[in-house]
Amino acid sequence: MPLSRLNQEQLNAATASFGHNLVIASAGTGKTSTIVARIAHLLQNGIKPEEILLLTFTNKAANEMVERVARFFDKSIIDKIEAGTFHAISHKLLKKIGKKVILKQPKELKILLKTIHAKRRFDHIDANVKPYQSSYLYDIFSLYQNSEVELSFSEWLKKNESEHGAYFDIYEDILEEFKEEKRAFSYVDFNDLLILLRNELQSGDNNLFFKEILIDEYQDTNTLQGSLIKAFTCNSIFCVGDYDQSIYAFNGANIQIIGTFKERYKDANIFTLNKNYRSSQMILSLANRVIEKNPRLYPKELKVTRDGKFETPKLLTYNELFEQYQAIASKISYSSSAHNDIAVIFRNNSSADGIEASLREFSIKCKRKGSSSFFDSREVKAILDLVSLFVNPKDMMAFIHIFEYAKGVGASFSKELFDALLKIGGGDIKKAFFEPQDVENPFKKRVKNTQLGLFDDIHETGSVGRFYSFGFDEVFLSNPVLKNSRINEDGAKFIYGFYRFLKESRAVKLPSSLVEHAANSYVFEEITNSLAKKRGTLKDGSIDKKLTDEAKERIMRKVWLLRDLAKNYNDIFSFLNALTLGSSEMSEGEGVNLLSIHASKGLEFKEVYIVDLMDGRFPNRKLMNMGGSLEEERRLFYVAATRAKDRLFLSFARYDKIKKIDYLPSQFLSEAGFVS
């Protein structure tokens, strides 16, 4: 059983009495084994699996823990444990109690907010600062939701000394319309999932009860997540975390949640795991010398358990920035470590670009996580949006995202086009195309409100006859939306292509077949041409045919990879849900791991390179001046260094010849004992 394999510290924590238990689990001390053992202990002592809730920060972590518990218990028992991320669990429990929610990624909802923001004008307001762009307004509102549960958005902005007071009323009005639009289509983002579930739990009108809640990576919980935990009816929580690894302040993570645990719960039990099973003594000593400069929230003293001879961590110093990347790539090419067991960890995405290019020169494969993602590429998003629209014809965001590519349409008018189709189809855009109602002018006017920046928009009607020569069928030509004078010939062809896609998709059943059908559609052909042309355009504005053709090939490679991924699913709903909730955890390829520090969290590698350890880049002074802190930057260094098991290299360059910048060594190198 799991308990028999624990050291005494882990055993004491895993068998703690019901109540409020906090386990300080430093890097490499076996926190996963302790959580697994705790779940086994609960089951052995009569707690039903459905009465156990495990909250993690990745679905991968939840799956790993449940799989390890399953080695000792019947699968039918383990399947009843609720385990997953805060968002995945919230989504599942909301569905369980009958709430209709359609989860949308932030990128999609930013487009919706953009269409609402675009209806406002700000030039009538005399202010010293420019108003927030829609994308930034979304991001800062999300940070507000994560960080604050009592103040209004305007009050929170004022508390944080925002200079945007003149725009507060407009921001509030934009966000109120944004909320109304999301409610109308049952759209939710990740924060909404938590807020909705918290509100349901606080109302008490549900049967959601757990005897113990286990929380992994407790140091990374934000105020919103903390309020959700508090809302559950539960007398026992088992929290595992390490304040030295709290690195998500940019997303609202509140280190005070773990720091004030004993003050908030007077009966709290605090356990500490001190035995490190991952890193060599020299690697751990280096990491500790740096992190000890931070204030100590709880006492701890890490002890190394690994025996044997290991290399001393090395400082690599180079004269120039790109010379650094090339030298590291060369060093990796001669390494005895398997490429999958090597990681290059960076603070800034620009560092990864240089490393990736250098590795390619040596024909070394690599996979990159923490910056660009396969699932974030515009071509993959477009395919998924087409699939989503076939499944859910009320998916406004997918529609807007697709019709941004239609010439002469764009994001703002595509929203009006969608609203018009809803009116024609009685709330269903499929019916709008195949059984259109005769609506004289489906494009409604907007209401004028000067104070809130709203303005009128007048739509002129035109003749459908201008499209007769294009070979459109009679059903399509009878559609009232075509009367809108803003729809040009290219726009009409795009709409017709979308109509044909919906019509021909009705015979398709499997997710992989639907992906392939979407890829072969006229709509996606236009999207491919648009993306490839943009990617093949040179700085002087000319189009390089070779680059354009190569871009098309890369687009289609991604599409067929997505099709192959879809073959793992038998129904379209489960395919879309899996991608929406877990796409950030999926990766492709093999080879050397290129990781942002945040993406490296929870991972371990035989050989690790931490690059660009120059003052200004790491610690990142720019982010520190925007609300970060030296303590947070130091915790980032600690996380990066403790990913290494056997070999650790710290890298520094004195000069950037492109930007013509001289660099001083990072103060972390001094704190680690390398430079004076």
C-alpha cells in the first residue's frame, strides 16, 4: 500500500486527523506520493470515494495521482473520486447540477469584447491617458476577478491607483454588456466557472458535499480560488504547497493564502517535508543560497537523500547574446543525456526563439512549451471553430472568429451578421440558412448614448440580384442578410461557402471526419490563403511565393495532426470539451524541452540550462516595475534551478549586438556564489 512506502515526515502528514492540514512540500520532497497516500488513507478509513475532492493546477497532475491510487483499489471505486483542475471540476459540477455552460477560451471572448468595445467612442472625454484597448481591458478585468471578491471593478482600479477614472463608467457599461452577451449564449470563461460554482455553493441549493478537499500547489491559489474552497461545505481540507514556489502573482496568486493558514485556522496542523529525492546536494545548496534571501514564512531545512558523485553546477559566460545560444546548442549536441531529458529554461520568450533557432542549426529536435502553442495557432483555432459551429449553431464567438477572415466583414460587422442570422433563424443560424424567415431588415440599430460612448449605426439595404451570376442556389439567395449593402461579392461567396459547409456536414458523424471536412471546405481554403499570404509577405510588402507555399504546407500539417488527434474520440462533444479544458497541457513533438519557468513547474530533468541570467532580463526589472517583486523573481529562479536532477548550467551574456545593450550579471549569480 502507498503508506508503507513513505518516510516518517510523509506518513505523519498523510495520516493526519480530519481538520485543517497544511503540508509544506519543498521541491522534490515527494508531495505527489504524500497526496496519493492521503487519499488511500481516507479510503481505508471508510470515506467514500465520491466524498473526496482533489483540486490540482493541471489535469495531468490529477490523472497521475488518481492512477497511482488505482494501483491499490478497484477501478470502479477510484472513478468516483472527483479530481481535476479548479476549472475542470467547476465545469463538471455545474453540469452535474444542471447548469448550461459553454466554455470559451480567453482569445475567443476577447473578440466578443472587441465588438462591444468598438461600439464606444472615447474622444469626447478629456483625460491625460488613453483608454484601455479591449484586449487589455479583458486581461485587467480577469486579474481583478482573481484578486478581489468585495470591491467593484471601478473601486479596485481606484484602489490600485489607476489614472483611468474618467473612463470608469464606460468600462463598467462595456463589461455589463459583455456579461449580458455571455449570459445570452451561456458562454463562460475560466473565471466564470469558478464564480458560478461559488455562487451555487453559497446559495446552498445543491447536493455538492465532500468530507475532505485536497488541494495541490496550494501556494498558487488566488483570491477567487480561495473563496471557492471556502464556499464548499467541508470540515476537512488537506493543502500541499511550498511558499518558495509561488510564481503566479501575475495571475492573481495570493501568497498570503498559504502564509496566513495558521492564523485563519486556529486548529491548523502544519507538516513539513524536508527530504529531497530529486536534486544533487550541490544543485540544492545553490538553489537554497538564493531562496534564503526571501523572508521565511515557515521554517524548513532541506536534506538531500541522493548518494553518488555529481557535477558541480557551472556558470557559462559569453561575450554576446546569440553566441550564448549557439554555444549551448553545441554543448547539447555533445551531451550524453537523452534530448528528452534536457531542458532549456527561460524567463523571456525571446530567449527561446534564439535557442530554438540555434538547435535547428545542429539538427537537434526540440519542443516548446510556455510560449506559442499548437492549439493557439490560428489555423487550428479556425478548424475547431468550424467544428464547434456545426455542433452548436449558437456559438457566436466561433462565428465571429471565422468571419473575421471574410473580406469586407471583420469582427465588428460579423457580430451584427450573426445577430441578424439569429433573428432570421428564430435563434438558430442553421435554420437561418435552410429555413429562413422573411425578415425585412434583420440588422437592428444601436441605441445612442453619448455619455457611455455609444453611437448610431445605419444600415442600407441593397438588391440580392447583384449575386445572381455566382451560381448560388435559390435557398441561399432568398436569405434576407444578403440585402445588406455592406456585404460585397467576396463576403457573399464566403457566406455561401459557410452555408455549403453546414449543409454537407450533416452526413458526417466522427470527429476526425468532421475535421477533415472542415479542412476541405471553401471557408478554410480562404482562411489558409489569407494566413499563408500574410506569413509570406516580406517587410517591403512584396509576397514571396516560396514562403507562401511553405506556410500552406505547415498549415495543412497542423490540420492533419489535429485530425489524427480527433481519432481518439468517438463523439464530437467530448473532443471539443477535451481540447477546451486541456489544450494548454497538450504538447507535440520530441527532443530538447524549451520551457518558460512557469511551464517547467512540476517537471524534472537530468540536465538543465537556465539562460540569460543578466540583470534586467532575469530578474526581469520591467515586470518588477509593473507590480512584480524581487521576491517573486527569486522564487522563479528557485523553481528553475530545482528542476535539475544531475547537471545544472547557468548562462550569462555580456552584450546584445542587435539591441546594442551591455549587460551586468544577474544578482542571482552573486547570491548563488558565482560572481562577487
